[in-house]
Amino acid sequence: MIAMPGTGKRFALSLGRGIVVLLICTGFVGLATAGPTPEEYAAHVGAGAQIVTSGDLRLDGKKAQCGQRPTVLDGQLDDYGAAYPGFLILNPKLLNKVSTPVKMWIFAHECGHQFRGPDEETADCFAVQRGRRQGWLTTDGLEEVCKFIAPAKGDSMHFAGSHRCELMRKCFEDKEIK
Ligand SMILES: [Zn+2]
């Protein structure tokens, strides 16, 4: 049986009143775990899934590449992005609702899981440093990312989002690559 993202670790944002919105990343299955191939994943999703070869993906016209890894576009994914060892998954319908730097950051965050493992803060740091080096992330863009991950004021997850942003701002300024 193929493990689908729904069976993996999830990161949920509680907006109160029992409404839970999945936040950014459906999680990452550890490198030691054999996951599906992109072809197996796309076949499981069925109609509408599309495998994009490494180097061919554009987000608002900007090239989005994660080493040699392909990306599966899955409009049914219940999150913006996810990662399996060896490939990334993006939901183009949800990505269409966010700005270009936020799109690029989501892709780079999932790419961070490919190279740095399951830790969210490490993937965040990888993403902003890559954005700075590649030129698609400015301090203004970083603030858009911060707004994106902290949509609900005053609750505990808002604090978590703010905490992640503090770390990302530090990483963005840090010349030492994490
Ligand atoms: Zn993540």
C-alpha cells in the first residue's frame, strides 16, 4: 500500500471554534521510509494530477527548481504543498490564492525538507536563504510570508507563526548558510 500524505504527520493551525486549517506543509515522510514514486502518487490521485519534470516548473513565470526532483501538481491535496523523499507536491488551486514570493517560499520550504529533513524551522530557514540568494525574496516578500503563516491574531498558533517569522528574519540576515 502506498502511504499518502493524509497518513503522515500534519501541521494544523487552529482558528478556534473547532475549525482547523492545515498549514502550508502536510509534512515529510522521513528519508528512511520508502515512499511512493511520483508516478505511483500521481496514479493514486488520478485525473488532474500532473508530474512536472525538474527544471520545467514555473511559478508566476519564475523558475522553481529543487535539484533533480520532479513536482507533482495535485489540485486535490488538502494543503499548499507537501514533500516525499525524491519529489515535491504542490496544490496549484491553493497556490493561485497567494502572491509570488509566498508561492516561491512554499516551494522552497518543501525543497528544504528534501535536503534538510523533517524539521519545519530548518526548512523555513533554507527557504528564505535560498530566496535571498536567488533574488526572489526581499524583506517585503518575507513580511508577506509572515502574514501568510500567521492569519489568526491572538491565538496560540499565531504565536507559533510569529516565532517562525522571527527565526526566518534572522536566517534571512544570516550570511552563513544553514
Ligand atoms: Zn514543512
